[in-house]
Amino acid sequence: MKALKTWWQMRSGEDETPFDGDTPAWLASLVFHMCLLVVLGLIGLPHYAPYQGIALAAPEIKEEIPVEPPTEFKSILDETLQIGASSIAIADAPAPSQAPQIAEESIVAPPEAEVQPEGEIAAPELPVTPTGRAFNENIAIRGSSGVGTGSALGTLDRITEEIKRSLEQRPTHVIWMFDQSYSLNQQRKKVNARFRNIYKELGVIEDIDHKAFKQHKDEGQVPLLTTVMAFGQQYTYLTPAPTADVALIIKTVDAIENDPSGDENVFQAIYDVAEKAKVMRRRRNVMIVVFTDEVGDDQQKGLEATISLCRKYAIPVYVVGVPAPFGRDKTEIKWVDPDPAYDQRPQWGEVVQGPESFMPERIKLSFGPGTSDEPIASGFGPYSLSRLTYETGGIYFSVHPNRVLNRAVTKRETAELASHLKYFFDEEVMRPYKPDYLSIDEYKKMVNANKARFALISAARQSWVSAMKNPQLHFPKKNEADLAKRLNEAQKVAAKLAPEIEKLYQILKEGEADRANESRPRWKAGYDLAMGRTLAAKVRTEGYNAMLAKAKNGLKFKNADSDTWDIRPSNEITVGSALARGAKQAKTYLDRVVREHPGTPWALLAAKELQRPMGWTWDERHTGVNDVRRNGGGNNNNARPRNDKRKPIAKPKPRRSVPRL
């Protein structure tokens, strides 16, 4: 204080200063009390950590790839939304119906974040949130994309566990939804027989005062309520109100009737169920379990709205469905007339069960007799239903009675009311090849971010190219003019198909420069297989045409009695170095698919393609085309006498057409 008084006197030249008298004591008191007020004001205020902003950056969308005829990717998605699948087993799937309030101890470990490869735009990974007693509409959860199995009954054990886990958190309302289509009739009966065991097992757990039930009962609540509904063209609540009556539940499921319309508006049914259940969701967990064997006729308009509603109210959807065919939307279902009074021979009806991805990612190409692309399992379920389960925290169960690995399944072996899929694949192997479960806009950005992806999607959209499915292989030579005519007619087939294959090749070639920038195994396998198969078809078709042209210029038989030329596949290419280079390039692509993606559908198709030679060669033989035909003589005296006694032929059973399955 003395120093302050001296400073003031020197500055002002006056002896009297503001620090004389009572001023120093007053100032000290003021400073002290101000500091005290600040300290008291800070006590009780929570400490807030500074907000760590998350920068979201999307890669620049590259310029659309010019393809002849000119097209734009935007129109590809906007005009044709062919959507369809997933079926991956995940050992530790998140618990269902998660509410956003964090409990004292999480019962679900958050999944490890998936590292997204550079250049890909993917949907942001949403956290799996542990549950508490409160409800918040802003919950965000993610589930499993699927579990493969040979029987719907096996899935019920897993669903029972999901119900039990949900009950350990909150009272639970389970809504069972059954497809009324004819093709699901047998499965409904089997499932109903298993229902008794589900509720019996849950009843035993309840009787021993398990924590999943005890807490809720102590609070005067019914721990588990059930609703049963059926859907087809329309949907019906078979239990007017949620019930705990097990006998009523079983009786209700057993009484479900088939819907002759064959329509399945599954997304509308799920949406309306979730809309009605949102009020109950504030008091208890809600689970929706759907049994169906088709994609749904309303997937185009109902998918996004259904996902949004179920996510908003944290209602997980579980689907017991079918595997999607690889790169296709339709499969054939085996049907045998249930009435023995009618023909019992199997018939085949088409149903929509795919594809497994938002857009088809497999070119439609076949070659040669008996070499058309057989229907094979994709390793995943239909895209729409799989994405619904994935986005809402549920599970897609992929069910097929003929699910076997490491061998082909014949049509004869295919179970009644099951789709014919010739090959199935191991879930663990297929896990890295999961389709991209993205919104339309995210999918468009992701595809346009890489030219190889865009080229594959564009090529896959082309119509089926049955490259010389039945080429003429035998050319009898009556004379030079007749042989030339036969060769000309055979060339027309190759000449007509060659431009279609060339178009596929040019589309795919546009993406070749960006192939090295692709890191996702699914897209790498898809592009390499498409390029390898297209090149192989191009070499075979152009080589066939060239070999026929060479024959028209003159082929000489080595053997005097030869009168027929046969053209057959060969590993040797003798009609041009360009075709030989094309064959070598095709093998490079196909070998890479087999080497880098073993045990997958892409490797299977690549191996089959490699087994078929790409070149051609001529063989000669004698068929007697120019032999003089002679009569047997004897005026038919050696003919056996006719038996005039008629043998009655059993009247065949009438045959009915396949109903809408």
C-alpha cells in the first residue's frame, strides 16, 4: 500500500492520495468479496468437456462415365429400383429393442468400428445403445444382417434367446407376423409345432423366478405379451389385443389360412404394426418377428418409410426368410399338387426372392449348350428385408431345407415348396462380401465414386446375352455349295451376338483404369468376374465366326471316306493373335477371382468359365451323308404279324397349373 501511495504522489504531485484514510480497507474488502462470490458461483456447476466435433467428408463424386448408348447413372437408379439381400452369421448380435437411456452397466459391448476403405461413401455406423427404464425416440441401433440355417425351427431357438434377453431389460411385447402365401404353408405348420416349446421354455424360466420375469411381476406388470397377425394382399390381427394366453397363441397360428392372391405387402404390414405399437413402446420393449419366403410386392414404396419408423421407436425387426439368388431377382419354386387325384409330377413356379444387393451386380451371360448360369445362393438374403433388419437392430435368418456345402443340389433333390439353388456357401467365408446396405443416395454416391463399380452396375443392367447358347457344331458336306450354305447360316448367329458381347466389354473396359483403386472384396470379385467372363465370351464368339469363315475358304478332308466337319472347343486358338491375347487376358481375370476369393459364388463361376476352352478346332468323320440308300428287299415278308389285340393304356391323371406361390 505504501508503494501505491508513493507512486500516486510522484504521478500527481499532490500529498493527498486515494489510498489515505479508510480507502485501503474498503478496497481490500471489495476485492476479497468479489473473489468469494466468483468461487461460490462456480461450486455445483458440472464440468463440461469441450465438444469434439466430427468432420464428415465425402469423396468428390467423379464425372459420370460415358457409355454408348449414352446413359446417366441417376436415371439408372431412379427408373429401375431392383432391390433385393443378406445372410451372415454374427456370433454376438446386439440385444434387441435397445432404448437410449444408458444403464449403469451395459449388457452389450459396442461393436468395433468398421474401417471404411478410402473412396467409399458408406452409411455412418450407428452405436448399439444399452437400455434403461426410460424411452427416447432418438435411439439409433444396428443389428445383424442374417444367420443362415437349414430349418426355420432352428431360428426359433435364437429368437427365444432374443426374447429372454429383452425381458431381462424391460417387459416385452412380441408381434409374430406370418406370410399367408401358399409356399409358406408347410413352414407355418412346423413353426406352430415349435411354438409350444418356445413358450414352455419361457414359462419354465418364469416359474423359477428368473430375473427376466421376477422384477416385472414384482412391479405388477405382465412380463411378456404376444400379438399374432397374418399378411398377404391385406393384413389381419388374429389376436384382437396383446395376450399372455399361450393356448390362444398356438390355436391362432394354426388357424392361419392361405391367401389365394399371391400378393405380399409385407412392408405395409410391418409399418402399420410398428405405428400401432409405438404407444406400448414407451412402457415395454417391442419385437417384430416376420415369417416370409419372398421379398414383398411393396418393397419399392415401403422400405424407407418402414425403416424410418422402426428406428424412431427402437423396434427391431427379425425376419425368418429365404436366401436370395446370386445377382437375380427370381427363382423357381418346386410345386407338387397336394391332391393325389391330380398329376404328382413336380412343376416349377417363379417367385421373387432377390437380388441380394440394391442393384444387380452380376452380368447376365451364358455360353454354349448346358452352360447357362444355374441359380446359386448369394450367401445373403433379399436386400430389402435384410436392410430392414440391419437398420433396426434385428436379424435376418436365411432358411433353406437343402442348404448343404461343397456339392451341387439337383432339381430332383430340391424340397417341395423350396427354391432350386444349386450351390450354397459358408457364412464365415461370405462375411467380408456383405452387400452395401445404404440408402438410395448413399448407394449412388458410393457407386459413382469408382469407375469400376459404375461399369459393373451398367453392364449388369443389360438384358440376358445367351452367347451362342446352341451353336451349330456339325456340318455334313453333301457338296461345296451345301456346306457353304450351312456355314453361312451358322455365322449369322455369331454375327448377331458379337455386337452385344462387344457392348458389354466396352462398358466394363471403361472401368478398368479404376479397378486398382478398389479395396472392397465384393466389388473386386464382381468386376474381375464380369471382365473375365465377357472377354471369354468375346473370344469364343469371334473365334467361332473366324473358324467358319476359314472353312468357307476351303477345308480338305485328310481321309478319303470323311464327309462331315465337326467344330469343337479347343484350348488352342489358331485364328488370330488378337483373340489369343484376349483369351490370355480373360484367364488373368478369372484366375485372380479363383485365387483371391475362394469359396465364394464369384470363384465358383470363374472356375466353371476356366473349365471351358476358348478356342476351336475342326475334326472330320464319316457319317454316310452321301451313301446310296438301298431297300431292304423281300417286300416286307420278314415283317412281324400285327397284333390286333389292343392293350388298354391307363388314363393319365389330370394336371393343374401351378398356383400363385
